[in-house]
Amino acid sequence: MQPDCRIQNISNVLRTQAARRSSKRSCRINASRTGSLLVFQLAYGVLVGLAASAFFAPMIALTSAWFDTNRSLAVSLVSAGMGVAPMTISPFARWLISAYDWRTAMFDIGITAWVLLLPAAFLVRQPPKPAAEGAAPSVAAEGAGMTVPQALRSPQFIVLGLTFFACCAAHSGPIFHMVSYAMLCGIAPMAAVSIYSIEGLAGLGGRLLYGVLADRLGVKPVLITGLAIQAVVIAAYLAVSELGQFYTLAVIFGATYGGVMPLYAVLAREYFGQRILGTVFGAVTMLSSLGMAFGPLAGGMVFDAYASYSWLFIGSALVGLGAMAIAIAFPPLPRRELQPA
């Protein structure tokens, strides 16, 4: 595939990723019209959650199907769109809420998404068909011939799912409670919020950096290294109290957790092949979502019990080390010998 084709394919996938978000915006329009808390929770909490979860796995599966080389970088570029959206839509939403109210903000954003994003869905192109019969088979994992039930029971899936779960459980608590923790350390509220923003910006660069490294050095060693760095940085937050120190750790922390997240999709592609990647990666993402939900809840419970976030960071660091240990257990990628065409 020529370089210009790769750039065009990434552009198409990014536009389609945005278009899939339009269903989430539709749910926001419904939420803006609600008149009770229960209906709002169903419209925004349930429907938006379902809509948001419906686009990530298909987009990643589509991206990995387009690229045989530089796949880690391609997946990382697509996932970077998730970091760009909060940086662009959040200020717009804040302005709408300040100028009008939250109902108007949600309604206007939903309408804007319909107008801009739905047409982008027609710009996507399907990946090329598999090579014709008799052509040289690609170097693929043994798991590429598995059925979905076999894949979901395989050691590869168990290790992948547990690693993804533990990784998200480790960093979600510190991410969610970082602003509150910084304020407890004496940081002004607006400055504390900026720490979260820096983490998001660093995550964009981290995705690119880790994607390039994974293509050159291999996905597994880069993932294990990233998980180790993540655990160390989480523990290091216990020793900071000044804004400059928070900023330094935010850059490393954001780049690390942002960088390792796309690598799970690449591992899933290598272990299970393209044919069932959407189903397998969707199941793995579900486990990671449970981890993301567990971290903030556990952090809140710890703070309520001890009036301190120290045990949150200690526990998250230990869980992060656990994720690294599980990742080490990834079985090697069995590869077939190439045959002449």
C-alpha cells in the first residue's frame, strides 16, 4: 500500500469514527428534552453509553484491516481522535452552557453532529478483500483460525482481557480523582483542572510515540514497559505537592496511559486475526470498561473511609504492577512459515 493511500485511509477512518459518534449526539438531544432525573439517566447514562461503546471496536477493527505494516501507528492515530474531541467540544459546550443553559448546549451539539458527522459516514471505504486463493499467506497468529467461542475461552483472550481490565482499573481512579487530589494539596481549582488537560494533551503524543515504538520493537515489550512506567508514575503522585511537579507527572502519566491503550487492539489482531477481531476486541473492551468503572468508585470509597487519597494511589500502583505481571504471561505469537506463491 503506497504512503499516500495510507494517509487517505487513515483520514477516512477518522471521519467515520466521528460519524459513529452521531448516535451518541442523538441521545444527547433526547436527554436535553427530558423532564425528570430518571428519564435523563436513561437517555444520557444508558443510551449515550451504548452509543459510545458501539463505534470504538468497529473502527479499530476496520483500521487494522487496512494496514499490514505500521498497524500499531495506524490504530494509535485513529484512537487519538478520542482525545481530540474533548479538547474541541468541551470548550464549545462550556460556552453554550454559560451563554444559555445545559439543555440548549446538549441540543445544539446534537444537531451540529447530525449536520456535520452523518455525511462523513458515506466517505468510509471497506478494507480490501483477502488475497486470492493460492497467494502467499501472511504471517499470522495460530488463533486466526479460531471460532468466537474458542477465542473467548483461549488463554490469549484471558490474559488480554485481564491485562486490559487491570490497566484501566489502575489509571482510571487517579485520572478521575486527580483534580480533587491536587486541590487537597493546595493547588487552586483552575490550575488543578489544567493538570487534567495536560494529561489529555500528553496522551495524544503518547499514542503516536508508543505506536511507532510498537511497530519497531514489538507490541508486547512496549506494552509491558508502558505498564511499568504507569505504575511507577501513579505511586510518584504521593510525593508531589507543587503545581510544577503535578505538570511533570501529568505529561508522563498521560503519555503512558494514552500510549498503551491502542496496543491491546493490535495484540488482539495478532492473536486472533481479522475475521473475528470485532467480536473479540468488543469483548475485551467490555472488560476494560468494567475496570474504568471500578477505579473511580474504589477511589471514592477509599477517600470516604480515610479522608485521604494516599491509599488510592498506593492501590492503583499495585494494580498497575499486577497488570504488568499479567502482560508478561502473554503467550508468544505462534507464526507460520511463509510459503511461495
